[in-house]
Amino acid sequence: MASANREKNKGPLWATLYEELRRDILSQKLIEGSKLSEAYVCRKYNVSRTPVREALFQLEAEGLVRIIPNRGAFVSGLSDRDISDIYDLRCLFETQAAEWAIVRMSGEEIDKLHETLDFMELYTLRGDSERISEFNTVFHDIIYEGCGNRFLRNTLLTYRTYIRNALPTMFHSSEQLKDILKEHKAIYLAFETRNTKIGHRMMEDHLQKSKARFMANRLLLDNDEKSY
């Protein structure tokens, strides 16, 4: 499967391998402390030795792998504290993105935000968490683009990648789905009224609650795995 997906990727092989390794580390398919020998990576991901070293160097620079001279590369992974810190950093940056987007987005872009919110409401009524998640992503992407700063946008996309790969599947009750919709409605209202202070406060409130939901799901998953 990995090699099939790699065929579709036009980028360098090491970059594709790096993405695959990063995803498996963040999702804990590769356990913290486990050794990533070149032979193991070549066999598991069906690659030659050439791209392995560059991929491992990139992962080390990102803090996901630790390379010890004469011993090899070992998975560092992300702890609960790491995830908590990433959420806090995301909150700092995304509240700024919201403030800038409220000022900089056009009326058409705000209309698109409203349209996305309408879809979120539709699928909340249907209890379709998968579709809600899709439009949730679109909602935040509009804000990332609308903030008008590519560096901030790329930072936020990186944080989102960490968070999503750390817990690929999230469970939400019907009440939680309704709460998520309310939080996004409050954010949208700040955009509609062009109120940066409310936008900052509502985005911060949403992300703090999102963090609580995420960490609760992560704890639940850890407990389920320990019960086997």
C-alpha cells in the first residue's frame, strides 16, 4: 500500500518516506523508544537505503526521532504534555489568525464561511460526525487563508497535522457535536460583525474546549489499549 501511494507522489522519495514515518510515529504505530534501523525501515516501507537517512535526519530535526551515534535512530514520539503544549501554541497562533482574518477577509470570503457553517449545522442534525469534521476543516482553512499571512497559515497547518495524526479517530457524542456547532457559530458572528476582540475570545474558547475533548479521547484510547 505504501509503495502504491508513493507512485502517485511526484516529490523526492525521502520526503514521501518522511511523511509516512511521521504519520506512523504520531499515530503510535511506531512506539516511543523503538529502534528504526535502516534495514527495518527499508523492509517495512519497501524502499532502498538511499532515502532512509535523509528521512531520519528530517524527523530528528522535528524532534520525533533521536539519533544516537553508534547506536542508531530511536522513536521519540509525542507525549501527552507535547500534545497539550501544541494545542496551547495553536491557540496562541490561531487567535491571531482570527483577528487578522476578521479585518482582512472580503465579504465573499465571509459568505463562504457562513455557507460552511450551514453545512456543519446540516450534518450536526444528521449526526454525521465524519462530514462535520470535513466542514470543520474547511471552516478553519478559510480563516487560515483569510488571515493573509502564509507563515502563520503554514504553522497552523503543521500543528493540525501533529494533532490529527496523534489521534486519527475522534469520538464525539451528539451533545458534543451540538457544542462544536455552537462554538463555530460564535466565531462566525465575530466575523459577521467584524469584531476582533470577540473573535479572539470565541476562538480561544473553542480551542480550549477542543483541547479538552481531544485529551479525553486520547486518554480513553490509552485505557482501551491497556485493557487488552
